[in-house]
Amino acid sequence: MTVDSTEAGRLGRYLRLFDSGRRIGWAYRDPESLRQPFVEPEPQREQVAVGYTNRAEAARLDREDSRNSSLKIGGGVAAVCLLLSFFAGTVMVVAGVAAIGVALIRISLASRRHTVATGDLTTRQSDLEQRFQSSWQVWQQRRQHHETQQTQWVGGLDAWGALPVGTDTRRLDVFGGSQRGREGFLTVFGTSTLRERPLIVVDLTQALVCRELSVLAEAAGVPVDVQLLPSRMAESGIVGGLAPQELVHALVEAAHGDNPEAGRAERAVDTRILTQLCGALGDDVSLARLGAGLRVLLGETDDTKALSRDERNRIADDLLNDKNKDHVRDSLFRLSSFVHPLEQLGTARGERGPGYLTCLALDFGAMSAGTELLADLAVQSVMRRLSSFQETAPSVVVALGEQGMQRRHLEHMAQVCERRGAHLTVLHPHLRDAAEQMIGGGTVAFMRLGNHQEANVAADFLGRHHSFVMHSLTDTEGRTVNTSVAKTIGSSVSRGTTYNESVTRGHNWGSSSSTSYQGGANPFSSSSSTSSGGSYSETTGTSTSVTYTTNESTTHTTGDSDSTSLATGRQRVYEYAVEPTQLQALAEFSVLVVERQPGGSVSVHAGDCNPNIVLLDRVSMSPLPQFALSAQPQLPAQASAPATTAPAAQTHSPHAPVTQPAYAPPPQPGYAPPPQPAAPQQPGWPSSGSEARPAADGRTWGWPQQQSAPPPSEQPPNGWVQGPSPNWPGQHPGGGPR
């Protein structure tokens, strides 16, 4: 069992499995995937206008220029005035002091302009920084408020939501799965179905996959009727309530259930023989009397007291003549062989009616002809019973065994359920033979398919689609290294001789006379002078120069280059929507529900049918809601009061919050686990003459017999009563789990 054994009345959270709404399992969605990020950008520091910086820089340069020029000019003028003061007196001293004062005044004015410009720049920077800090704090508060809201909202979301069965779904075929997987599916699907209508489970797996469902239903107070075949077939009611003609048809179809090409003539002969025999038996028709009558027709000795002497004589003499007996002897022998193991079927059931949950199960053991006949007879019995039901038809779940069932029987079952408005669910352990031919007749679900051929069939059913995939990848990497060395050596010798010769010859003559009056006693006096001369020079010279020159040069050249290229190619392909290997690798409780859209596309919904999921937190018995983006989130409007919200239309501050798209958190009703008293009250189920009993959560599971009738969808058929303890194999006789 996938569910831990529980004492009757102590289901705890397992009681949630019986919540309304038919479900196949649960779909998981990480609540954190719905968390919306805070998309408003973080405020950035605003840069100071260029004019403030330029004015401050110009003032600084002007101050330095004024200081340098004033010191030079003023100092020079003062020094000159100081030197001239020795000649001009105090006037120059006053002029020098005035020059120094003018220089100082100029420096002071330049410094003041620099101080004013620097102050304006600092003030502007301070204002911008204060504005940035205010904007950042408002942004930070909005971000924290958004994160808090998202955390609270995400924390209230459910992680698991029900994977429901469509309201228009009348038939569900589940293919594949292990025994534990199918047991879990049957538990989840069956408990949710019991809330709406009765349920009949035909378990042909010989693994008792319905055991878990029946144990939980019995612990929840559901009237359960478990009929184990063949070990407890005396208590079974699969043939009880069938009219003789319905019993005949059920036996004939069950006898030919293993032959996919059963001849119509053989079935007609068998039907006629049993019909005539039932007519001879009168109103008291049972399998034991049918078996005794067939032995009488065969001429065998019958030691039972099922027939009276008159009935034996009438059957032996009047039913068939000797010639007809010889023609149908093979049919008589075959029918007798089939009916003989079933003669004890239903003899110890008494007047007990079916339960609100009826389980017809093949118990553990090797498959035999009698067991196969019982399996086919159980299916035929359910179909006959559905055809004659006057009340609301129950849901039917057929869990097939490894041998499967013939296609015509499955199709007949589907037709009967569709005509009566009953929901039919068939669990196919394999996808082959008749199961492969039946696929697509209703909603389809897949569990793990280990066989590769079955996985290919399922993948073909899911279909193919066009997509673009990468078909080529080219990765090229190269490197080139070039190294060259050049060396040049050269030398030169130059020699030169220069001869210089210079000759200078000169001859100079000259005479002069002069007369001068001296005055005095000799006024007429004179003097004269004569000079003459000559010169000669000659120069000779020789110069020689020798020059030696040597040149040497070396050149090294190195080149290194790397190249890398990556090219991808994409191609449109037509491939499986779900690969066969994915179907082979499904988890034990994973289930894929296939939904075909009107346009031909296929939607696959993944779920998990492990009943223990209800023990987890944040599990909903309803489908997970779908959320749409909201254009107006609720965010704080002002930084001074982050806890209060104001309409965005009334906010005129430049730091008002920016519109933040986020999911609008819908109301999320949380699940409060029911109290766990020592003996919790369990929901009542309809029984003969019982009143409706409310459950601990206020819901009513039963229907009063003497009051006004509820709607037809909630009215159970009459006669649904609590059956005996199923006494499962491996339990004590009292039915409680060990």
C-alpha cells in the first residue's frame, strides 16, 4: 500500500482525499516562480551642471593669475619706488605702499570670487546628494514593501493543485504504470469520485490494487462491499439480481471471452441451450441448478439435491431429444465445465445489497481457466447491472490484468456506460493488442511505459510537431606565430688632404705737410712733416684629415595571432511532442493527461497521483488558479510613511513611486488541518433507514430517507448498505490491519 495503515476513524489529513471534485492527481507549481521582481530602477546620483564646475574652475584660475601677476607687478613697482625714495624722498615710499595695496586688493577680490563660486558648487552638490539620498530611501522602502507583499502573497499560495477530470469526460483510459502506481491512482481517483456518486471497481490485476481505496473508504465510514474471487465467491453478488436471460447472456459472453474470433453460431447454440434449461428450471434459476441440469443432459450422475426428481426427468426427457443431444454434446460439455466451478457463487450472500463502494477483485493466485471465467463474468455482470439500473448510474473503474480483455467486451462496456451516463475508467497495464485499438476513445492518460514498443505507440498518439533544432556545430580555433631576425654590419673609411697657400704683397708711400699759426710774438710760423713706408707678407699651409665610420644594426620581428570561430546551424524538424524515452523514464506515480484541442494540437498535463501528497503543506484539492499581470500594484506613496498607502493620482512629489507591474494577489483560502481528537467524528454514508449525519467540517455525506429528496446528482440509489469486513489476505479475521 502507498498509504500507511490507519485505524478506523483516524484518517487525519487522508480525509481530504474525499473532498469533492474528481481528480486524477496533483500538479506541482513552485510558488516562487510567481514571485515578481521589483523592476523599478535604482535611483542614480545626478551630476552637477557643467556651469557650476566651469565657474569654480575659472575662479580658481583667476585667483592664481591675479596672485601671481599682483605679486610680480606690485613687488616690482614697490622695489623701484623704494630705490627712488633715496632721491625723491617720501613721495616714492607712498607710491610703493600704494602699489602693494592695489596688489593685495586685487588678490582679495579674486579670492572672494573663487570662494563664492566654490560655495555655489558645494551647495549644489549637497542639494543633489540630499535629493539622491531621499530618492534612494523612498526607492528602498518601496522595494522592501514590494518584497514583503510578494513574500506574504507567495507564502499563501498552494504548491500542489488538483489535476481534475474534465466535466465532459465520460471515459478515461490510463495506460501503463506499475502496480503501486495504479494503486495510488485508483486511491486518489476513487476517493474523489465517492464524494459525487457510488463507485464499482473491477480489479482483475490479481494484485488487489483496490485494497488501499477500500481500507480508506471503510475508515471514513463509507459502506464498502469487497468481493474476493474465487476464494470468497460464495459471498459474491456478481450474479445476484440478474434475470435468467441476463444470466444466460453473461455466462455465454464470459465463456467465449478468451476467443477474439468467437463464432456467432457457437454462441447462439450455447445461448439456446441455457435459455431452454432456464425455462425448464422455472423461476428458481441459479448456477448450481444450471450445473445440475447440464449434467443431467450429459447423462452424468448428479449427487446434489439442487434438482428434484421431476425436474431431472423433465430435463432429461423433454428438453432435448437424443439426436439433438448428440449434435450439441460438445457445447453441453463445455458449458458444464464452465458452470461447475461457479456453482457456489453467491450462495452465502443472503439479502445483502451492494455497498456504496463495491470492489470485485481477483485475489492472489495463479491465473486459471476458472479465474479467467470469473473475471469475464464479473465484467459481464457489471454491464448487465448497469443496463437495468433505475437509479443514478455509479462510476465504474476496471483495472485490467496482464492478460487484458477482448476489444468487443471493452467496447460493449463503454457503450453501456455512455448510454447510462456512467463514468468509465479503464486501467490498461500495457499498450498492446486490444488496448492499442481502444486508445483515443476517450480522455487518455499515460503512466510509465517500460516497453519501448508501447512507448513508441504512446508517442505516436501524442503526435509530432514542428520545431527548430540545432543540427550542426562548427568550432574552429587556430594560432599563428611568426619570428624573423635581421642583422646588418657596415663600415666606411674616408680620407682627405687640403693644401692652402696664401701670398700677400703690399707697398705703401705717403707724404704730408701742415702749417699752423702759433700766435704771439711770431705770428707767422709754420711746420711741415713727410712720411713714407712699405710692407710685404707671404703665407703657405697644408692640412690632411682621415675619417673612419662603422655601422651595425640588428632587427628582431615577432608576430603572434589567434583566431577562433563558432558557427551553429538550425533546422526545422518534425519530431515527437513527447519522446518515447521520456515515457519510459516517468516516475512511479507520474501521470500525463492528454488533451486534444479543437485545432488538432495536443496539450499534455503532468501530475502526480501519490496519495501521500495530502500530508504535505500547501496542497489544494482544487486546480491551481491562473494569475494575470496587474497594472496597478499597491505600493507605499511616501517615504515618511511607508506603512500607509495613498492613491498614486494624489501624489505630486518628484519622488513618487513608479508604476510597478506585479501579480495582483487574489484571496487564498488557507487549509486548516482538521482537529485530531481521540475519536474523531467521521462522515456518515447512506444506509437503510439512516438519517443524514454531518461531518466534523459541517458537510453532509448521507441523505435522509423520510425528507424531501435532494437533487438527482446527489441522490444515491436505494439499497447501498455497509458490507461485511473485506477480510483482506494478510489481515486478522476481524479486518483490522496488523
